Amino acid sequence: DGGITQSPKYLFRKEGQNVTLSCEQNLNHDAMYWYRQDPGQGLRLIYYSQIVNDFQKGDIAEGYSVSREKKESFPLTVTSAQKNPTAFYLCASSIAGSEQYFGPGTRLTVT
Amino acid sequence: GEDVEQSLFLSVREGDSSVINCTYTDSSSTYLYWYKQEPGAGLQLLTYIFSNMDMKQDQRLTVLLNKKDKHLSLRIADTQTGDSAIYFCAEKSADSWGKLQFGAGTQVVVTP
């Protein structure tokens, strides 16, 4: 089955710790994206990558970092510099800049 | 930045039609999308429309686009309890490559 997987589904961390969220796709899509979703708000773009070994900041990149060493994988690190990290994180992928397909999400709670 | 706005809540009876509305400000929008999100899940792409079209139908779903008024709607015919979810409108502008601008979502509740 082709699709996008995100793991884990729930993640708990203490304040001050970095945490890495996994996103893998087997759709052979070139582009991948990370979004953050907060209650009552739309999705906000954190980072996106059009191609392997390249990525750009989205609208709210501060406190986050990414890498794109393989076409299939686009991990997101939430650093201790992110002031409000508790949120639902969604990964997506697309063929070039066309319609985006989403993974099931990771809910991160930082206390 | 560009804005996408949706009403926050819609209640509809099972079997009736639902109409979810969305307005956007970007006059260079190329594609407009509708996504569905069930509780605790990711977003599911329902349908999309190119900006030079004014209507698209896909089974129970009808998308209407009024480009002059920058108004998009999604009509769901014969609404079922399984249609209860949050529906997001999103637009892609001509100069934003793949980046989407999302609305805040409309919570649709289907009552028996």
C-alpha cells in the first residue's frame, strides 16, 4: 500500500528537550511538507522540501529544523528554542507542487 | 499574507444537503482544495478545482467557484453521519509553488 506514515502517533517530552518526528512516504513524491495544527486554527507551514537535499522555511520555522537526505524521509526536529511546541504535527507530500496528501499526524505534548 | 476564511460550524440533518462556504483574498489563486479531517486523524483530500473552472462534481460532492467574488463552496448531497468532520478549504497561489494557505476549518455535525 502506498502512503505516508508518521511515528509515533503520540509523543511526550519534557521542556528543554529536543524531539524528532518521523515522516516517511512510499508514493515516490518529490516534495514533502511539515505543518503544525493548533485547536481552532488552520494548518501553518513549518518547512517544505521540493527535492532531496533541499528545503525551505515556511511561515513558522523558528525553533524547528529538518533534513532531507532521502526522497522517502523528511524528519522534523522540534528544538528547545520552540516556545510553544505542544501541537498536532502533520506531514504531507506531493508530486512537485500539485495536490498534497497527508499522513495521520503526531500529537506532541511538552510539559 | 493572504487570507482564507470559513464559517466555524455547521449543523445538518442526515439526508439533507450540506453547504460549506469559503472566501479567499488572493486574486492569483490557481487551485482551490477541500480537505476533510476526522478526529485525531490527518487530512484527506476530497476534491479540488482549477481556478478557470466554475463547477466540479464528484459523486455526492459539488464544488462551486465564483472567481469574481473569490468565493468557494462545497456541497455534500444526502449528508450521512460519516460526513461529520472538520472541512478545510485551501488555496494555492500562482507564485507560491506548492505552498497552500488554509482556512481555520468548518466543523460539520450531522444529526439523525
